[in-house]
Amino acid sequence: MLFNNQFSSSVIIMYLIVCCVCDSNSIDVNTSSGSVRGQTLHVLNRSIHQFLNIPYAEPPLGPLRFAPPVPLKAPKQVMSDSLAMSEDCLVLNIWTPNVDNRSKSEGKVGLKPVMFFIYGGGFIFGSIFKDLYNGSVLATNDVVVVSANYRVGPLGFLYGGDETAPGNAGLYDQLLALKWVRENIRLFGGDRDQITIFGYSSGSWSVSAHILSPLSKGLFKRAIIQSGSVMYNRDRPALSAVEALNTAKQLARRLNCSEFGNKCTWLDCLRAIKDPNLFIVWTNVSRLVWQHPVFGTHFLPFVPKKAFNTRSFNLGIEVMAGVTKDEGNALSYFRIPEMNLKLTEQLFRKAVNNFNDEYHNIDVDKVCDHYLKGIDKTNSSQLKGALSALYGDLEYTCPTYHFTKSLATNGQKVVYFYRFNFQTQLTARQRNCADGHVCHAADSNLMFGQPLRYPSLYSKTEYDFSIEVMKMWTNFAKNGKAHEVWPQFWDKSVIRVKDLNPNDMSLILDNPYESTCDG
């Protein structure tokens, strides 16, 4: 095998260009968090009710730093949609076409499927208040859209080796938010038994983690895995508990929290630090450094391979998964220092060898031979193209493919896979994606209907394809079938992949990843 700042700096209040908001159109809903006040928006000739900044947990401050979140102890006062920017971030947003305040004893007539979105950002940054994640247009497709903030960076993933810092706090945040949705979503017109979790990049890592975690059992019915899974290496995780503890103690030393007596531990010292910005460790002089979930823990007791072999994962989930055509094209420049140099074959091999620090057990010679085949090894541009393709396969394409294949061959009965083969011109410019390529997260703005919110920025083809993408995503959330012409991933022992491109929506590929991911 070839491959076995707590918030974004730009937080934007999400009032739509394509909608009309009237202050008199407020609406209150009584939830377990208290009475929450939303606004009725007029979106694409539909009424969509928007509720922002709903707390679902106690603030994770002081002694609760690094710990799993604690449910709210008492309902809060009536809240507006003002934004909070601090470590106290555990809130969620809801967009719904139908607020339903009926009692729990009544039937499900009129309840809508729920789509629970988990944002990406390498587990080092991200926020539900990013303009891209406005779910109002998606909600016009007769679904309830929910997004939840979770802790990132060391605040969300530091592992301290005890029950006060068990690692994966950010995943525990998502878990508690899902439980809140199960308890309250009926009040917003949502069906608690029709929840689809979906996300791209590290949001997709999160989706795969919830499929594996015994703690998430029964909380959702469907899952959409978009460009990423926690299955980087078949034999070991990116981060074991021992490695995670060593990393945490290195951070403690950097913050002068390593030497204390019996009454004050290094974890106590870290919890006493008042400025959460001191925990930002996601950059160094040359590259982005992701956080990774910790395996061998209560949340993720087994590595994926063992979980699948023993069927110790959440069977019965309907899954749609996929990747973009060229996952690594632009992002590789932020992750691989050598991509910003005049690349030589020697530097190429050095970069591949450095991948071992994060992803482990890479056969450097075999991988280099595969990606350098047919390449002019004296041409820096060609070498960069090969290295970005390798990076995309290593971090996104093959982990997604292997995770999906493991699901399909170990009892998961409904599994689909796509290759996203289109991106908007605006996305290409914003992400500096090379001509003819479809880069990481190219599906995100189409999935959230950005061309419908800002039509002057997009072409008619992009506008129409966004409608089609939203229809496929919401069709899957409604009935587990995104498109009529889409065979299952494991189709009579043949792997089938649907190509998503507005120019030909009938194209089905016969395993385009075999030579790279299985080779």
C-alpha cells in the first residue's frame, strides 16, 4: 500500500443580501437552554427562522478547561442573536423553515430532517459565524440546518492523561451539541430521528470519528464525509495517547508550567493561564500544523482498523462520502515548506520523508517512484505538481477512500462515494487554485448556496449547479439517496464513484483511486 485564536479572525453577522430581515419578525422558542429569540428571514421567497448564538453547555473556563463540556445547569435568560468572541464559545445556530412548538407527545407530521454541520480548519481554527456557513439558503430545501461551535487547538484537543483532560474535548463538544439537538430540535420543527451529520476537512475527520465512537451511537442516522477521515494509516493513528501526552507536556514547558509540587500540577498551571491566545500553536515559521484526535481514549478506544475488523463502530449509518478532484493543489503550499522553494528531487524526497513525522510508516522510495513516474525531475513546476498531488492523496483522498471502503466491506449497507469535479471561479481565485484543478473545499460554497446569496459574483452555471448540489445533499438527508444516477460505492464487489460536474451528471467512474490508494 502507498498510504496506510479559537475563532477565525473574520467573524461576520450573517444577514443575507437575498433576504429581508425585519425586527418585528422576532420569534421565541422555549428550550432546555432557556427562551431563545430568533428572526424570520425571507429567503428565496421562503420564510426561514434564524436562531443564533444558543448556548448548549456551561462555559469551558477555569477548572473546565480541557475537560468534556458540562450541560447547562440552569436555563439562561432570553437571548438575542449577539455574538460572543471568547473561550466561552459553546453555542449553536439554527435555520429552520418551520418552527414547531408542539408538545413531545404529538406526532411527527411536518417535522423536517435535520442537517448538523461541523466546520473544518484542521482542528486549529474555525467558527460557525463564518459567512460561508450561513445555513439559510440550504434550509429552503425543507431541512433544518444546525451548526455548533466546538473548541479547537490545544483548548480542544490537549490530552492530559486523566479524566480532567481526557483529550478530544472538541469532539465531546460536538457530542453534547448533538445531544442538545436530539432533545430540543422538535421545537424548531426538526425530526430528532432524521439527523444527518456532515462536514468537510477536519469537519469530515469529526464525522468519521463519530461513526467510530461508541459515545455517539444512536445520535444520528446519516453522515456525509467530505474530504477527510481519521484513517490516515491503517496500522496506527496519527496521534496515540502516549504521543499526545508528550506533546501536551512540551506545551506546558513552553508556557512555564512544567515544574510544580504535589498541590499544583502542570494541568492546573495551564488552566490558570488567563489569555487563551497563548495556546495558539498552529503556526511556525513555515507551515500550518494541524491538531489530531487522540486514539486509545474513551471517545476513540480503537484505531480504525481494529474498529472495523471487530465491527466496533456504529453500524446502520447511511453514508455519503467523497473528495475533490485535486485535494492538495493549493493547500500544500501552507503545509509543506518545500513547496515555497525551487523544488528539486532531493527536496521532494525530503518532504516525503518528513510526512512520516505526522502520518508514519511511509515507504518513501515506493511513494516517490509512484509520483515521480513520467515527471521531469529537473522541472520545479512539475515536481510541485507531483508533491501537491501526493499531499492531497495522503491527507484527504486516500483516508476518505479507505474509511469508506472499510465501511462498505464491513457491514455498512448504504454507502455512496463522489468525486467533486467542479469549482467556481471565485473559489479558484480565493484559494489560488491552479487552472484546471478542483481544490480542497471546492464543494463548500456550492453546498451552502453562496451563488444564490451573491448571484452577481457567480455565473449561471455556478448558480444552477449550487442548486443541484444542495438538492443532492438534502435529498440524502431526507431519504438516503442523493441522485437517481448514483450506484452504491460497493456495487457487486466493484467500486463505483459518481463524478459531480454540471457538464455531465451521468458519469460513473470505476474506482479512480485503486492505483494510488490501493496500489
